[in-house]
Amino acid sequence: MVEAETQRDPDLAVIEAGSRTLRAQAGPPQGDQIPARPADPEVDRALRAVEEELAGRWGETKLDPSTARIAALMDILGSPQRAYPSIHITGTNGKTSTARMIEALLGAFELRTGRYTSPHIQSVTERISLDGSPISAERFIETYRDIAPYVEMVDAQQEHRLSFFEVLTAMAFAAFADAPVDVAVVEVGMGGTWDATNVIDGDVAVITPISLDHTDRLGATPEQIAGEKSGIIKKSATTAAGAAGTVVIMAQQPVEAASVMLKRAVEVDATVAREGMEFGVLSREVAVGGQMLTLRGLGGEYPEVFLPLHGAHQAHNAAVALAAVEAFFGIGAGHARTLDIDTIRAAFAAVASPGRMEVVRSSPTVVLDAAHNPGGARAAADAVSEAFGFSRLIGVVGASDDKDVRGFLEAFEPIFAEVVVTRNSSQRAMDPDELAAVAVEIFGAERVQVEPRLDDALEAAITLAEEEGEFAGAGVLVTGSVITVGEARLLLGRN
């Protein structure tokens, strides 16, 4: 059963510009910045009106497992999603970072790109990007108004109105066709088979690491989740370079999940490239501001690639992104060649992934990471330990109530000296006292502090970190939810 509509999507909650800003030293800009509210009052009012209209639809957590509505809308719009080739990305963790890397690589080879990712950190306009930058508020408004009459027509024909995510997906596909783009990089919202983005037929299907998340909707085992996500693997006419069929780029997976995906690939006659077999990370070294990699692609080796992101998981995301772009260009079986190494190096060096091991303040250092499930937490814990080497790390955690918070907190227990539990402004946020009860069982009462307001939680964590002195090497990691990270980003002055 589909839940009743609500008047406000909780995930659209954003701290207004007048919110109290914490005393902080903001870090340097890091590439692709998150857009601020429009400076023009008229544009800002128009954008807010669109946001309110979108928010009145089903939120992203209210799902009807069907592509019928989005397919009907695509049909009435003239199938804009078929006006360009696509790279389709699913998985549990790493989708957005991988999408950004693919986008950067394609752009470096002078292709015009469209990127659709979710959820957003601060502004809904982040979700739709052209040529590596979020579309302007004006273009977002225009795109919505262009398709709105057709959305209303489909609403009238269907049992349930189009959802928030379905309308945004249609907006992205229409914006990409209007640009026009040479290639779209599309991240699923959830799952794959019945996700609204699955009206595209990706020439390249990318599957990032799968772990347990959204188990109430996708299944309780890796096999079940892999079954849903492998729905993006389809028959396809040709890739950009003319090679027949879909190419599946598969990150390292649990064995049981991999077997499901391989079976699906056989059923649709798709070619599979597996991390650790056909491509992968040959070496990685921690470097100032990131890491230095040697990657093996489908066509050969790519040495001395600097990636300005932290963590082994980002190195693996880079390998997946590189293989996806090679596959798009037809490199692989029978085409053993590498892409231009200088172009590859320049593209990776320019990659940014806001909210993923992002430093937003110094003295003490405050890092943001949008990990929200145990798999993401383990990757974040490894990354922060490797990249920063804090003498003492204070955690600020605000999680959603539908997540495995116990598994999440257990992943951080070895590295958090203390944890400040809080909540973000979403209606889905877990009650701080309930979160604290779980945290006390894992950390002990002496290591847990409760601050119901996020701004107070940040202040408390910074104060705890400062107790060691200015040069003691303590830090703060804010994590638990994309919403928590987005709101912390605003509070810490990263507009």
C-alpha cells in the first residue's frame, strides 16, 4: 500500500539564511560548490514556490514500486530520455561520488554532460547538473514550468499522483534533452528495477558496492537487494563507440550479490567487467589533500593519478568510474588501448564530492561525511583514521529513524573518543534520546552527550575538541545523514 500524501516533504527542510552561524574558520573552496539561495528576491520567491509544489507530492520515502507513472510522463513529453546515451548507476554506497567522477572524466574529453543525483545536500537544484555545475535556479524554475502541464495530465490519468522524485527525474531528463547533452550520468534514487530513473536504457550500467540498506523496501539479504538493483542491466542497441550490448561495470561485491548480477547479465546478453578482475586499484598512497593512485582500466594501466578525496573507498570508486568511461568509449574486449593519461589525471584532480570527507573548518578540524548505514560508516571510519590521524576524535551523529543505527555506531566506536547525538530538522530524524540510548549501550554513558539542536551539538563537539589545546590534533566528524551534513554545512558557513 502506498502511504497517504503529506503536505510537506521532510527531506526538503533547509536552514534559512538567518540561522546562527557557529564561530568557525571555513576551509578553502573545494571545486564544485553547493549553490546558495538566489540573490534576486523574485527568483528566490519563484524557486520557493516550485519547492513547495514539489514538496506537496509524495516524498522520497513514500514509494509505489512501479514505473507506470514516470513512463506515462516520458511518453507524453516525447521520450526526452532517449535523446542521448546514458550511464546508469546503482548500488548501496558510493553512487554520487562515482557519478561525479564519471562526469568529470567525460567532461575532460569535451563531452557535454548531464548528471542527475540524489539526495541533495542543501539545494534541490544540486540534483540536476549540466557540464559539471548545478543548473541555475532560473533554469530549474523554467524546466518545472515547461513540464508542469504534462505532469498534471498524467496525475489526472493515474491512481496516484506523480511523486516528488518522479517529477524531478522528468525535469532532469527534459533539461538534458533541451541542453542538449552528449551523455547523461544518472544515479538511481533507490533500488533499480522500479526506480523512476529506470525508464532509461543505459549503455553502461554501473553497480557500486552493495550492502544492507533500505531492507524494508529492497529486501533483507544481499541477494534480494542485488536482484532489485540489477534491474538496470538491460539489452541495449549500441554503446557510443558502436560495440553491441550493455556493458556492466561491477564494483567488488559480496559473492551472493555478484552471482545474482552475473545471472542477470547472462539473461540480457550484457558484457560484465568486474573490479579485481578486469579492472581495479593497483596501488594507492596517502598524499596531501587526497591520495595518489595507479589504476588498471579495461585497456591498460593509468599511473600517478591524484585524487583529491580521502579513503580507500574513493580509490575504488575512481576505478569503477574509469572503467565505466572506458566502456562508454568502447574500450575493453578487442579494444585494448588506454585513454589519454594527461586528460585522465586532469579530470580526477578536479573532482569534488561535497559532504564526503569534506573539511569545512580548521582549529579544530571539522569533517563532514554523509555516511548513513553501516557500510558507509566503516568506510568513513577507515578514511578519517587514515587521512587525518586525529589524536582525539569527537563524533556528531544525527541519523534517520529507519536506519541501522546500532550497526552504524558500532563502526565508529573504535575511533570516537566521545559522541554527541543530535537530530536534524527532518521529520524522519531519530529522536536524540532514543539515539542516545543505543549509543550508551555501545560507548558507555561517560562517552555520550545529548544535544537535541544540531547547532548546540556542533558547539559542544568543537568545545570538547578544543579542550586538548590548539595544537593537540583533535577533530570533529559530523555524520549520520545527508540532511545532517547539509544543515551542518550551512551552520558552519559553507553556503
